[in-house]
Amino acid sequence: MVTFFLTLLTTPLLAENGLDPVKASLFRLSIIVGGAIITLAAAAGAFCQAKAISSACEGISRNPGSAPHIRFLLIFGLVLIETLVIYALLITIIILMVQWGKYL
């Protein structure tokens, strides 16, 4: 979905006379790759967070005395998972900006 909107927003840039058709296709490919990276990262992050929360709830229900330790490890793990998704977003932005610099 993001890729579609980015393609719509960048089509006026691709309509300029001085742009090579090969460069335009590479530009579109970079947009698709950037969208795929963030989509896969978000899906993997959501799956990992769901698995972590499920396992933490199961561990707390089996041993309520260890709830503070499990809760701390759960929050720490969720922070690390979300950090990886943010890194994927930054990599996607870098890929798009580098490609824009080359082809415009």
C-alpha cells in the first residue's frame, strides 16, 4: 500500500524529459524494494511480539511468583524487537533517498 502511494507521488518526477527510462525503472524498483523491506520487518516484528507476549503470559500463569522477572524480560524483549523494526524503517528511508539522489 505504501509502495502504491509512493509510486503515485513520484510519477510527476518520472515524467520529466531528462530522465532515462532505464533509470526510471530502477527508481520504481527501489521504491518496491523499500516497501517490501518495511512490510516484512513490520510483519516479522508483529509475529515476534505476539509470540513473546503469549509466552510471557503462559510463564506468569504457571509461576506467578516470577511475574516481576518475566515482565521485565518481556518489556526488554519487546523494546529490542521494536528497535529492529525501526532500524528497518531507517534502512528503507536510506535506500529511497540514495536512489533519489542517483536518478534525479
